[in-house]
Amino acid sequence: MSLFSAVEKAPNDPILGLNDQFGADENPRKVNLSVGVYYDETGKLPLLECVQRAERQMADAPKARGYLPIDGIAAYDSAVKNLVFGAGSDAVNSGRVATIQSLGGTGGLKVGADFLKKVNPNAKVLISDPSWENHRALFSQAGFTVEFYPYYDAVKRGVNIDGMLTALETAEPGTIVVLHACCHNPTGYDITSQQWDQVVAIVKERKLVPFLDLAYQGFGNGIAEDGAVIQKFVAAAGDFLVATSFSKSFSLYGERVGGLSVFCASKDEADRVLSLLKVMIRTNYSNPPTHGGSVVATVLNTPDLRALWEQELANMRTRIRQMRTLLVADLKAAGVKEDMSFITQQIGMFSYSGLTKEQMVRLRNEFGVYGVDSGRICVAALNTKNIDYVCQSIARVLQ
Ligand code: PMP
């Protein structure tokens, strides 16, 4: 009998499993709205011009690939810090932020989770109900007990802010609260600036530990607007963590580019925190890879490439908004009686469509339109060629 004979088959990732099913579907009109990926108007994954130019610059001055420092490329880390906390801000200038280059946003969350497990091993983790699937798994895997705070209100079609605030008010001091900084995945509903003020005040009062997941900076209302909540936490002056992802904002999903920033009480504390983050990294994957980080650092630190990136990101953001507006209009034109205008109140890549699991299964099986069983669809995968078919299919299952 082998050691591994008792290993049970783990369930497939529900969303990636849908991808496989989509690949095997022979329906010529099939549309994949299940994954969290931005596709352009032609249905293709974009390779941003700013990325191509940075890569050409890099190819013109080729560099050997030695090991990077454990915390990554210094110019990358400082670019992340400036992007998240503001270039020239007190937070950055005071040296109170410890930042490391991570393997995507997921890597930032995982290094942060391992770090928190060392400094506060008995803390509970609260995530939104619902949340990105991997939050629960990742924090559980790091050894934490994970529970939910109320978030989505299906009847109101929005955020159950009272439920959320009450859960935070009654959380034990030291509880880690995972918050979506913008473009909530999966619902598409964000809380307002005033509601953020309430959250920040409770977090401070209850001495909770906020862990902001900033996976979509620039996909909502703009780079600064989507990062505005970070300033609120800085002003409240407590410790907090931010995981950054460039997967979507640079369309560099496969390069695994992200970061983790920890806001500390002083420079001295930040130095000590950084040393512990490095231990977490060293004992896990030792140091990050070179290519994606160099591309992002080159773009963010070169003014004309930076301007080009901001424009290309704005184009992606605008196209998603146009698809939201078109979706509402086309659903109506396709005969959907229900008021679907809530779709334009949602923000970012995703929409909780309000469709039931049965309706999502019918969409998939009868029409080849793939969304997640929760009713989540990726608006960023719609385009003017597939949207009519998607709307007609939704209209049929809603009849
Ligand atoms: N957090 C959220 C909320 C996400 O939606 C995602 C990506 N789907 C991530 C983190 C992970 O990002 P990355 O692919 O950069 O690891």
C-alpha cells in the first residue's frame, strides 16, 4: 500500500472546471462569461501596448537573470508603494510601509496570511458573504478559522451594510477582516465612501486588522478613486495590509505580478515587519521571478509608458461600462420584463445577475452561455458581437 493511497480526490475548482466544460462544448455560438478575465471588443485577451513597448526596451538591453532579492525588484516595490499609498505621501516618505513583490494578488494574500499567522496565531478571519472563492480556502490553508460577515443583500440588490457593520462591531479585537478595496468579486457591489468611513471607524474602535484586497485598481472609477479607501485607513492610523494584483490592470495574468504592503506604526516597525515577510517568502519560494516584475516596474516608472498604461486601463474600464449599459438595453429589447438597471449600479468586471442556479445551468446546457452557478457573469467578456445572443438566451431562461 502506498503512502498516498488514502489521498482523496479533491474537488475541482468550480470556475476553472467550467472553463474545461466550455472548451469541450460544441455549440458554435458558445460564450464564456464564467472566468474573471478582461477580453477586448474582438473577444481576445489584450496584450497591452505599454507592455509590448517595455518588453522591446528590455530586449534591446538584455540582462542576465540572477536571483532577485527576496522581496523582489526595488524599483517595483517602490512603484507599488507609490501607486497604492500615493507618490510623495507621508505614508511612503515616513518609511512606514513594508512592500514586497508577490506572485500575483494571490501570492500577496498568502504571504500576508502566513505573516499574520506568525504574529497573531489565534485570530479569526472574517470574509464577505459571498467572497472570491479563494479567500476562504487560502486563509483556512494558512491555519485560520474563517467566517463570513454579511455583505450581499439579494432582495435589496446591494450591500447589507447594517449586517456588515454589526458583524464588525461584535468581532473580537485582533480579528482579521478581508475587505475588497473596490470592484467586489463576485457581486459587483461596492460600499459608498460614507460607508467606508463607518467601516474604518469600527475597525479602529474594535482594533480589528483590515486586509484590503486590491485586485482591480483602475477597473472601477479610476486608479486614484479605486485606491481612495487606502487613504482612509492611513488617516485612521492603525496597522493594515494591502494585497495588490496587476493581473487584470496590466492584462498580465500569467506573469504573476502582485504585491503585499503592510502599513506600520513607524519606520522601525516596518523594517522589522519586512524582515519577517522575507522569512515567509524565503521558506516558500525563495524569491520572485524577474520578467513580469521588470515589465511592470518599467511601465510604472517611465513617464510616457505610464501615461500609455493609464490610457489603456481607462479604455478597458470604459468598455466594461459600455457593456453594462448595453446589457441593460439589450435585455429589455430581448423581452426581459424585469428592471435590470441594477447592472449599471454594479462596478468592475462582474455582475451578480440575480439568475438562479437552475437558470444558469439552463443557460449553459441549452444555449452554451457559461456563467457561475451563483449567477455571476463576467461583463468584461461581453462584446458587441456576443451580447445580443447572450441577452436573447437570458430572456429565454427568464420566461
Ligand atoms: N482577489 C480577488 C478578489 C480576485 O478576484 C483575484 C483574481 N481573480 C485575486 C485576488 C487574485 O489575483 P491574481 O490572479 O493576481 O493572483
